[in-house]
Amino acid sequence: MRFVMYIAAALAVMGLGFWAYQENYRTQTAIKDVRRLQAQIGDAHERLGMLRAEWAYLNRPDRLTDLAELNFDRLGLLPLSPDSFGDARYIVYPIPDILPITNPIDVTSIGPSTEEDPL
């Protein structure tokens, strides 16, 4: 009986060791994937910073003013000035159409009418 228990314990230890090595390899693979993804995220942040800097460079007011003046004949764009901007409160919004009421419902707070009204 002891021999069977020793064999079972040895098999259990070998099985747990095999499982531990498998988990170790999976963990190492997951760590490599995380590092690769973090490197990709870092590269994406770097590209995003570069694109934001380029966008800011291309949208300089003096550059846009020069482009508007150069292409006035083709595009008809006027150069930007402080008078070009307005206030939002002066915008006229269209009034929505009022739909006709086709099936009116009579609503009262008195309740249902009865023939014997105590009041």
C-alpha cells in the first residue's frame, strides 16, 4: 500500500512540475507580448507627438494668411483677422416646424366623470 502511495505522490509531483514549467513558459510568452505591445504604444505616442508638432507647424497663422493671399484668385479666401470671428449668441438658428395635432386627447386632473357627483 505504501508503494502505491509513493508512486502516486511521485506522479503527482511530476505532473505538478510539468504544469509549473508550462505555466512558466506561458508567463514568459505573455511578458514578451506585453513588452512588444508597450514598445508599439511608445512608438505610436512618438508618432502622435510628431504629427501634432507638424500639424501645429502647418497651421501657423502667418503661413495660413500667406496661403490665403497667394490663392485668393482660385479659392477666394480672405485673410484671417480679429474681425473675422463672431459671437455665438448672434447665430440665428432655424425655428423647428410645429406639427399639427391630429388626435387630441382630453386630459383632466378631476378623474373619471360619474353621474352621481357629491360636489
